[in-house]
Amino acid sequence: MTASASCSSAQESKESAPRKLRIAVLNRTFSTTGGGAEHYSVALVEQLAARHEIHVFAQEIDHQWPGVTYHRISMPLRKPRWLNQLWFAYRTWYATRYGFDIVHSHENTWHGDVQTVHVLPVKYNLFHGLTGWRRALRHVKVALSPRLLTYLALEHLRYASRPGRKIVVTSSSLQSIMKIAYPNCSSEVRVVSPGITMPALPVTAQRKSQARISLGLPASAYCLLFVANDYRKKGLEVLLEALAKLPENVVLAVVGHGTQIPLFKSQINSLKLNSRVFFLGSLKDVGPAYDAADCLAHPTLEDTFGMVVLEAMAHGLPVVVSSSRYCGISELLQTGLNALVVQDPRNSLELLHALELLLIQPLLRGQLIRGATDFALNHQWREVAFKQEEIYLSSRKSSFF
């Protein structure tokens, strides 16, 4: 190759590589223990930090990563939450007005070139399906509530049409809901589903045994795993009803914030499950819980995606999950091939039947394990980060690059 050809090739390579951007990421809680939305934000930052200059603006930070700059936003009032949300929106707007190529918000804020939506819109939750006097009464309720007025106002500004603004949702089902709630922003909505980082090592019998010892779980029981911070919304009540009808050697490990444990103690007592339910609390690393388990049960009533399902599949666990009406990831799954999908997560008998199939059909269990691993391999964070990067480059400020 001649010197001129080499120079030309180097120049083409330089031009094809994306420009290094200065990106502000907004998330009130920046920690992997915060929940699915926080985990999504953290994983993207870790992937993009090698190629871009990332600045994280958060009120609670439990994360360190090379090349990432952290900015702690004050929290004068933790409650009421709506006032804190308004404060966070104002302070991050003030701090990111200048000096950034992209402002990426994972929160209900009026500013941000890229807005990632992790939950159902407030407007949809309040008004969808209501007509006549019921809708009129709901409007009265909103008018009398500073909290609801604040959330709706922030949301309206967040999804207001603006040149170059992109709105990212985590599933196609959430995209459909956004079109119903805010049809004017339909052309700006993009789907970027969460990804996964595959475990470095396969789960062996020895690793499973060690994980159970470290977590205080029975060595020989069949262990169901439930991972959530909001136990009620994610279906713990119906899971306990199903567990009571399963054999005595089936136990349940619950991972997540323990604030709702007292709400379920009476149910556990009445179903005589005290010796079969293990509350493990919030784990900074949920990996050992996946290693220790035999199955993930996720009968959620509302999940725009359901990252715990993908995480469990990456660890080779068969999963039982709600249908796409309740859980966004299920629109990508095939029941019987890579998951067991229950149509109505409120039906404990349907959930029970799915869990029993895993107990009595080893061939099905093996198929689900293989299917889960293959599915996870095709949904890794590296590819998700490339999709997010493309959105950055097509946003409003990219026109100045």
C-alpha cells in the first residue's frame, strides 16, 4: 500500500468513527440496586464511557466507573416526591444549559435532547379508558392535586415536540401506549430495549451450592426466585398463593427492598409458608441469587420491559413471566421455546400450572434453559449502546457536529 493510500484509509477510518460527545445523563438514583430503570441507565453509561465523555447528574450515587464524572444534585426535601422531582428537574436544567452535546434524561424533566421512558405515562394512567362523568371527575381530582398537576405539567413539557428531540421507549408495547397518550410525539419515538452482560462463568453445581450457602438458602430444595422492589406490582401475592400448592421442597427467594415485607407477613403466616420464603433484601450483585435459583417467577402486573427476566435468562434460568399485556419483554418471547408465558398473572392456578410443568418435565426445562441462553446472547448491552449512539448522532445538536 502506498503512503498516500495509507493516509487516505486512515482519514476514512477517522471520518467513519463517531465524534466523541460530551453527554449529560440525568437520573435521580444512579445505582444498580435502584431498579430496572436505574440499571438500564448505569449499563448504558458503562458501555458508552469508553467512546464519549459522560457526566452523570444524580441525587443518590452508588457507582464508580473509569472516565465518568459524577455531579451530585442536592435534595433539600426527599418528600413530597413531586416537589423533589420538580427541584431535580430545575437543578439539572440549570447545570446542563451549556457545554454539552447531548442531555439524556431518564427522569420526568422538561429538558433533554433524548428522553428515555421507563414507565407508563401519568396521563395514560389517569385518563385512559375513562369517558363521560368519570373522566370529568378525574379532571377535577387532578385540578385539586398539586402533585398530579406537577407530574402532568412536567410530562407535557417532556414530550412536547422539539426539533431533533428523540424519545426512547424500552418496548414496542410502551411505544403503542405513548402514541395513545401523546400522539403528537409519535414520529420522535424510538424503541431501544434493554440488554444484558453475559456472566463470565457458567453456573455449575459447585457454584450453585456456594451461592445457596452464602445466601442462607436450603441446599437441596427447588428454589424459585422473585426479584422486585415493588412486591405488589410485580405479583408476589399471587406467587405466594401458587407456592402454597406446590410440594414442600419448593422454596421461594425474594430479592429487593424490604419495605413491603410487613404487608405480606400475614399472607405468609396464613398459608403456612414461614419456612419456605426467604427475604434476601437488596443485593448490590444479584448474580449469586440467579446462580442459586432453579427458576425465575415474574408474574408482574406492570412492566414496560422486565429486565430481571433478561438477567435470569442470561444466567440460564427457565422463566415464568406475564404476557405482553403486562410485561414488555414477553412480546419478544416464544412460550415453550425460551420461556413460559402466563396470560393472566392474577390467576394463581395458571401460574401454578406453569411452575408445575417445570417441576415434572425435565425435557421442557432443558429446552427453556437453552432457549433462554440463546435469547440473552442476542440482547447484549454492546449492541444496545450502538443503537443509543445512533440516536445521539441524529438528535438536534448533531446537526452542529
